[in-house]
Amino acid sequence: MGILTKVFTAELVDAAIAKHDRAERRRRLLPARLVVYFVLALCLFARESYELPEARPRRPPQHPVPARS
């Protein structure tokens, strides 16, 4: 999610949350800012499972390995 936080800064996300009157009224387990980043990540990885994209094990590239002679 590092690239998301560089493109969508915390200030930008907080301003969008405030503009649409969606700030937390109570302390929650998932703050509104984190939910926004999570939804953005789900959109980017829509064809993947709903696990956190960072939590997925990295798969090695599926390129054929040439045989040694």
C-alpha cells in the first residue's frame, strides 16, 4: 500500500472524508482513512481474493525455465 499512500496522501484522504462528512464519531478498530486505503487496494486487485494485497504470498513468475545442456 506504499504507492497508495504516496499518491493519495493522508491529508487528501482526510479532506475527502471530512468533505463528505464521514469522519468517525467514535474510535473504531478500523479508522476511516485505513478503510479508504483498503477499498482502493480492493479496487486495484479486484480479480484477487479479499485478503489484504500485502498479505498475499508472492508468487514466482510463471516463466518456463530453459533446460541446461
